[in-house]
Amino acid sequence: MGTGFILKGQVLAFAASPFAGDRPEDATLLREAVAVKDGKIAGAGTLSEMQALLPEAELVDHAGKLILAGFVDAHVHYPQTAIIASWGKRLIDWLYSYTFPEEMRFGDRGYADEIAHRYLDLTAAHGTTTVCSYCTIHPESADAFFAAAQARGQRVAAGKTCMDRNAPDGLCDTPQSAYDDSEALIARWHGVDRLEYTITPRFSPTSTPEQLEAMGALWAKHPECLMQTHLSEQTDEIEWVKSLFPQARDYLDTYEEFGLLGAKGLYGHAIHLEERERHRLREFGAALIHCPTSNTFIGSGLFDMAGLMAEGQRIGLATDTGGGSSFSMLRTMAAAYEIGQLRGTPLHAAQLLWLATQGSATALRMEGKIGNIAPGMEADLVVLDLASTPAIAQRAGRAEDIWEAVFPTIMMGDDRAIAEVWIGGQPVKRS
Ligand code: GUN
Ligand code: ZN
């Protein structure tokens, strides 16, 4: 299977979580080179160590550039690609005005194929190598996404979205059809190549108790799958949930009651949490997914990163395309930094980069496979040009260490900063 590659530059890996100790940078490892063979990381160290490990390997010199694990985006809606940056609405109106009409189109497999490929082209150009995506209620939309990712050799998680009320007729399934269609998709795609099926009840307002119960039963039967949904994103959404589920103790309880709270559960947004919800999420080791550009764009609120990390929650980072206003995990890290500032708790560059790689991979329970650079891990890599524009270059030129050098790219970088992307040990041509 070839002689492999050695990428030379500044190779950033994580030895631990930079949220754990007093000095975030102490959790990181900086090396000179990374060796890649047969789709996996063979090792990382000095150039001579890597050349001893893979004597025949081709050398790719990225002098001065930063090489790290490809970005992992833990919550996206690929079908919202074409309606990203739609003006002027808050969550519920935004869903009905822009999102649902667009999602209606995904019963057409040709359109779903077109958008799946467009989405994966755009995200690869921004350095994202793994995503966890919502599809639409149409099984074809999941088939299209998995087929597109499979053709590119990408590790992705995704699922057919389930809704049986408070959505247009053309976007509703039933408790039984949601169960049957999701189970057929699990059989077709889960564990095939690098693909994972994710059970996907959209959120409590668009599912009847009967559908949530059916989804809970499906998850109990397929505990190998992730489960994703939305939780406590906007205050009027929370009021709506309370009116639809008057007996529930809180928003999370509408999931918990039906077996939809678990360690492999992903809860998008999780902004306005009550004490009991925080306690139960931590107890189960469930993952909270922070979507900062979405939270500012739709006007949802300020996620409590510092408080939630301090109490030991599992947290991933995501764009939430197209409620989020960008495909870029650099822009997403910048927004997470800004929300931290608004709460008086700025995040360190090492923490931001960890969230966009190992943090999101840990949320997706993929931390042993992706999101870091270590022997045996899958070779999904991104190479960052830390001087991609004149504005960034002049600031990075003043930097006294790697963190000061990379921070201008986090705050001001876009797809021009993505010098190269590797997926499964192969360089991806940027579109
Ligand atoms: N809540 C339920 N559906 C959605 C969605 O598509 N985007 C966002 N941001 N929140 C949601
Ligand atoms: Zn979402």
C-alpha cells in the first residue's frame, strides 16, 4: 500500500485536555514531523526519527506551517447549505421561513446528491474532515450524504431527521415510519467504511411523545449508534416545550422520559440549562455541542463554556450550518472566543484548537480514531498557513510563541489559511 508520506512543519498534538490544568499550553506537544502510512498516523517526532520509521516515504515540506488533526464539526445540517446566512429571523420563524421549505426539496435524490457534494467540498476547503450531520426526514437525504462521504473516504456521522408534528405535511413522518426508516438506514450504513448512523429526533417541539418513545426504543435496540437532538437553544423555544409537555420537569426531561438521555447522546446548543439538567447531563456523560456562530446569528444566548467545563461536562464545538453563519471551524473558534469574552472567560488558543479537534471527536466518541496526532490514529490532517493574508501575516510576524502565532489565524482566518487537507492518509485537492 505505498511507502507513505512524511509531513514536515510544526506538528501540534494534545497529550491531555487543555481545560484540565492551570496552563493550557502544557497539554500540548509540538513536533517537527508526522509520518503517514496506509491511511494511519505511523508516528510523530523529529524529521530524522520519522525518516528512520519510514525510510522510503515521500517528504512533503510545509516549513513554518502548523499541522494538526483535521477539524471535527460535531453538529451540522448539510441540507441547510444553500440557505446559510438568511436574514432577520429568530429560531422558530427561521425554521418555518427558510429551513423547512428548503428541507422539502430533499425527497429528490438528485438535489440531495448535489447539495451533499457541495457541502463536503466547502467543508474540506475549510479544513473540516469529519462532521456529524442532520439530514431531512427523507431517507434519500441520508443515502445521498453517506454515499458522498463514502466516495471521499471520510469519517462522518449522520441521520435521517424525525418529525411528526409542528412541521409542514411534506416534512412529517410517523412514529412507526421514523423507526422503520431509521432502522433500515442503520442496516445500510452503520459501520460501513468510516460511516456511522446517528438516531436523529430533531427536537421535542416537532415530535409527539409517541415518536420520542419510538426513538428511545430504537436507541435501546441499537446502543452502538449516537443519538443527536437540540436542547435549550432559545427561551421562547423552551416555553413552547413546556406548553407541549406540561408534566415534564424541564426540557431535558422530555428526552429523559423516553430513553433519549445517554452517554452517546449529543445535545446541540444547551445554552439555558437548569441545575437539574446540568446534573443529569454530567451524570450520564452526555455531550453538549456548542454552536457559537449560530448562537449569535440566530440570537440565542451565551453558552457557559467555563462553568460547564469546570463541572466536568463533555463538550464539542460545531458550526450548526446553516443556523450557523459559516462553514469554517476557524470562524467558529473565533466566535467561541468572543462568547467567552462576553462572559468574562477568554479561551486560550490551545483550548480552541482542542475543542475543534479532540474535543469534538470525544463528544462523538471517536477520540481513539480521529481528532489528534498519535500512532495508529486515522490520518485526517489540516495544514494551516499562519500568514495567509497581509493582515494576519503582519500580526503573526510579531508573535513570540506558537500560540501568539496561531491566534490571528483563529480570529481572522478563512479558507485561505487552509494550505492542505488530508483525509484517510491522502491529500485532498482543494476546490
Ligand atoms: N432546532 C430544531 N431544528 C433546528 C435547526 O435546524 N437549527 C437550529 N439552529 N436549531 C434547531
Ligand atoms: Zn442544529
